[in-house]
Amino acid sequence: MLKFDNAPKKATNLSLNAKVLEMAREMGMNVSQTVDTLLAAEVRRRYWEQWNEENREAVAEYNARIAGEGLPLAKYRTF
């Protein structure tokens, strides 16, 4: 699982739309925190998108096996 909690911060340079940045500051937004949060969400999204693509065949084979043989230990399910 991807975890970014408690990772150290690193200074970086970004080029942002000047008007958007000005409005964000006027609204009292913490630009660094906002960008960090949104970037982490996008990294997670792209990571899982890539993982799904790389594992598409294995997932399809597993699903086909379950469809044909049923779930392992299904007889013990209480729901």
C-alpha cells in the first residue's frame, strides 16, 4: 500500500498560474499543503492505474478460475 504519511518535506520550485496563486493566498490557502495533498492523490491514482494494467491478465485469469470453480472455502461462509 502506498503510504506517504510522516515523510520528510523537501523544498522544490513550481511554476504556477500567477492569478490562481494570488487568489489562493488571498483566500488563506496553504498552497504547499494543498499541492502536496492533490499530488499524493494523483500519484496514488496513477500507481493503481499502472498496477491494474500490469496485472490485468492475472486478475482476469483469477476471475475466470473463481467463476469456474467457485470461491475457496465458500462452504464455510456464513453470509
